[in-house]
Amino acid sequence: MAKTSPGEFINQVKAEGSKVVWPTRKETVSTAIFVGIMMVILSIFFLGVDSLFGAVMKWLLSLA
């Protein structure tokens, strides 16, 4: 692999940076809301799964 000079590297970084398409404010807000909703749903789901496994383990240990 050929070495790239620091100046050429900076030019390549600028060229790649100019290709970046930033999301709009609306897209960012809607994505953040979606992530928040999914976080709450998954938290409730895993709380339920953990509680179920805890109850099963407690029941199994009470048999011993």
C-alpha cells in the first residue's frame, strides 16, 4: 500500500467530508423520538422477561 502525504490525506478527508449528507432537524427529531419509544418498549419487555425468569428460579429453588 502506497503512503499518502499529509497534504494529500487532508485533501482526501475534505473531499469525503463534502459528500456527507446531514439529516434535517425534522429527521433528527423523529429518529430521536423513535429511539426513545423503542427504548421504553424494550425496557418493559426485558423487565417482564427478567421478572418471569426470577419467578421461575424462585419457584425452582423453593422445591429444593
